[in-house]
Amino acid sequence: MSAILLIIGLFLLVMINVPIAVALGAVALIGMLVSKGFSSVYNAALTMFDAATSFPLLAIPLFILAVALMNTTSISRRLINLTSALIGFVRGGLAMVNVGVSMFFAEISGSAVADVAAIGSVLIPAMKRRRYTPELSAAVTSSSASIAIIIPPSIAMILYGALSDTSIVQLFVAGIIPGVLGGFSMMGLCYWYAVRYDLPREEAFSLRKLWVAFKEAGWALTLPVIILGGIFGGIVTATEGAGLAVVAALFIGGVIYREINWKHLRKAMIEGVTQTAVVMLLVATSAVLGLYLTEIQVPQNFAKWVIGFTSNKLMVLAMLNVMLFVVGMFLHGAAAIILIVPIVMPLVNQIGINPIQFGLIMTLNIAIGQQTPPVASVLVTSCSIAKTDIWETTKVNIPFIGVLVFVLLLVTYFPPVSLTLVILFYGES
């Protein structure tokens, strides 16, 4: 009963526009006061501090700062030019370029919102000039940006790994095949749209143009090599890799491209601090909520309830997917992960679901939630750039959401899609 009242209270606070982090902390503290008395809240401050200073989570502000630094330079434009030279000659090539650049940018940013903000401001106006409808331009940009949290490095995976005590590096490896599969499937869908609506080709393929674009983007392409090579090679941890990303962004943007001055650096740091504060406050207050939920045994009772209903692993996975889909429609990605993971992990472990596989299931549900109103954080950002109505864009976006759902079902019911590379590199996980 306490858990139900807590959830109702949380959603009521969110519905009246109380910040999610504040709502999480408020319902947790009220619950602790009512059920355990004032003495139970003494540990709240220490719990918040310990959660926000967890070593794996230090990767989040570092990746956010690295992206902010990259957004002040021409890295996005250089990647767009290179991808356009590679595939822009195909019918509807500009839409494919959009997806391809998102896949490149995903290997650097780990954030779908950063992806859509950096790429959408350049490609959405270009697509509209080439006879793409504003709704299609926004839909392609939004849905392809969500690949950023599937392809490593991924801030969503870092959060999940830290909360579930799962290897973040193995989660990164597990995301490669689903991310690439989703990206190329979206490219195929873009080609289908192009043929159906007779969308234009870009310039004819030119080896000279490709070589020039490759030279211009050469240093930008070293960023994913440095970040992922260091992490997957076992040279650095995910957190250290994030620090390496900041150093690389400063060197390439400031020394090589000479595009970072003190004004740009100040802007990037303010942007990084602002975004970090939002995420880390969520993490801190959710830790207090997690403490309260554990005290009243919500995770254990949830596991008992589900197993009492069915112990079939496939049915449990279906129930978890439905729950995650609904939660993703109403909560931002970080908040959904922070709220759900502590509740469902005892069930996941008890029923024998691989935590790496479940991490990908959760990440894909978050990616879908970024596209499904009413919250739809990435879709809203894309629509604001394209100046389109969110509901009209959603109609066009449904096939692209279908691609993400298809990949989700593959990961859910065919584990090798996410686990093959993990087993190949690390043995049985």
C-alpha cells in the first residue's frame, strides 16, 4: 500500500510540474518520516552524497563536458560532410546522411539530446530545402538520434551499470550489434521513403570529394577511436575514457582546428555544469528513494508478485517491456532508469535474466520513450528545431519507432543479438 501511495504521489507532483528530482526526494523523505519517524532521515544526506560521488557515475559529467566542447567546434559539420560524400549520392541520401552522422556522433556523445541538438540544427534546414517535409525531417533526426544511447558510449548504460552493479564496458560491447542494426534498418526505411515520395539524390559520387571530406574530418574520426579503443582495449575504464574524451576534444578543437577560445570554453563549461547538475541531482535524490523502497521491501515484494503470477521467463520479459514502455512515455530516460532499476533487479536476478541483456532491453525502451509523447524529450527537441507539431511528426515517426521496437524484440527474445560480442570478448557473462 505504501508503494502505491508513493507512486501516486510521485506522478501527482510530476503532473503539476514539480522537477522530477525534487519529486523523487520529496516522496522518499515523506515516506521515511511517516513509516520510520524523524530518525530515519539522518542518513539521507550521506546517501545522496555517496550516490552522486560514485566513481562510475563520474563518467557522466565528463562525457557531457566533452560533448559541450565538441559542439563549439566544427566536428558535427565535418562528420556531416564526410557522411554526405559517402552515401549522399543515393536517392534520399540526405536522410541517410542524417542517420549515418547520428551513428558517428553516438560514438562520441552518448546522449540523444546532444545528438539531435548538434545535428538537427544543420541537417533539418538542409532537408527542408531539398523537398523533405518538415515532419519527415524532424522524425528522421529524432529517431536516429536515439541510436546515441544504444551505440557506446552511452550515458543511459552508465546509469544502469552503476545502479545494477553490472559491467559498464560489457554493456557498451553489447550495444554495438543492436545499435548498428537499428541504424542500418533506419537507412533502409529512409530509402523506402525516398522512392515512395521521389526524394532527390545529392551530388554524384566523387572520390575527390570523399578524399577532401575525409582529410577534413580525419581528426574528428580519431575521437571514437581514442574513446572506444581505450575502453574496449582495457587501457582505461569507462570513467577514465570519459576524461580522455574531454582531453581529446580540447586538443582537437583547440589545438588542431583552433576553434576553441576562452569564450567557447566558458560556454561549454556552463552548459556541461548545467546538464550535469540536472542528472546528478536525479541520481542523488533517487538514492534516497531507493533506500526507502529497500526498507519497505518493495523490490522483493514486486519479485514475489510477478513470480506468483508467472515464472515463465518470456512472459516476465513481456511484462517488463510493457511496464518500461509505459514508464518511458511519462518520465525522462535518466529518471526512468533511476526509478525502475532498483525495483526490478531482484526479479531479473531471480528469474535468471542476464543483467547485460536486460540492460539493453531497458536502454532500448528508453530510446523508444524518447520518441513517444507526451514527454518524448528527443522528439520535442527535434520538433522545436523543425518548427513542426509534435503529434503530426509522431504520425510520420511511427515507422522509425517500429524499427526500435523490432530491435527491442530481437534483443528480448533472441539474446545472441546483444550477448554474442560479450561472450566472444569476455566469455560467459
